[in-house]
Amino acid sequence: EFRRVLFRSHESKQPLLSLMKAKVLFQMQKYTEAEAALSDIITPFDPALLNKLKEQLAGEVQFRLQHFEEAKTHFWQSLNYETNQSAIQRINDWMERCGWYEANVQKYFSVNPF
């Protein structure tokens, strides 16, 4: 029942279900489908914690799709919801990683490294 509800979340337009669906798809390495599930979320969450999780997941999805500039944007947006210094450092590390891959992925990898 859970799987049926989760994978039909695009019909219900429940943003939390779309976020959960995106997370499951990401873990299944179905990044394009995860991106689509995240795009179904059009309104901000309350509580804001879910906005942070959405932006970080969107950043990781875009990173895996090699859309590094878009990934950086999502990680940057997630900083709006973060106050913990170690979490902020982790997000900054992701943004630096995006910049490095954007500059070097073609130089060092002949195939998709993900």
C-alpha cells in the first residue's frame, strides 16, 4: 500500500509524498525521476526543516546529473535553513565539490563518474 501511495504522489500533489518519492528514487539511482518528483513540489514546507532537506536533495540530484551550477544553487538555498556550523561546512564542501567537478569533469573522466 505504501509503495502504491508513494509512487502515485504526482496525482495527489502532496509535497511530503513527493519529497519521500524523490528520496527513494535517489537511493535507487534514478536521478532523472527524482528530479521530476522534486519539481512537483511548488510550495514551501512548514516546518522549514523540510525545505532544507528538499534543497539538499535537489542539490545532490543535480550533482549526480552533472548539472553542477544548478546543484550549487540548491545547496546555496539550503543554507537559508541551516544554523549548525558543521552542517554549513558540509554544504560549503558540496558547493566546492560542484565547482571542482564543473571545471574538471571533462578533463579527468571520459565517462560519467556517477
